[in-house]
Amino acid sequence: MALKNDSNRSRWTFLTNHSHVLLCLHRDPEIRLRDVADQVGITERAVQAIVQELVQEEIIEVEKLGRRNAYRIRHEAQLRHALENHRRVGDLLRLLE
């Protein structure tokens, strides 16, 4: 997902880190945040902050399973930006799968 550090390429992507984290949680609801960080190419602390924001916005729910967490995505939640708020989180995830 994240681009390698290549001096001939720009480091921007079409999707935000929030989208990348959400996609990782969608693909594996019991993934460790450390593994999400590795896949997205950001720090574990940044992933934790993104997850907290997604929880606060009621886009995901976190369930404790022993010592691990499971993440449930609310597919019916609306996307936030004015250009896409007529779409749902589930629409984005279906497009990316």
C-alpha cells in the first residue's frame, strides 16, 4: 500500500492513511495494529490515533477478545467529505476490494 522511498517517484497516494487503515481492518478484523502500521507504512502510534478517530466518528467499533481486539466496520456510515458524503463506507470498501 505505501510507496517505497524512490527518489524518482512522488510519495503521494490517492487514498489517505485513514482509508488504508480502514481497508486493513476490513480485510482482517482481528489484525494487530502493529501489522496495520507495517502494511500502511506509518507508525503504530499513528494507526492508534486513526483508529481512535474512526471510533469517535462511529465508523468502527472495537471489541475486546481476550488480549486482542476485533474491529467491526459500520458499512452504513457516510463518508465525511462534501464531495463523497452521498456514499457510504461500505461503498468505498467494495470499490477497493
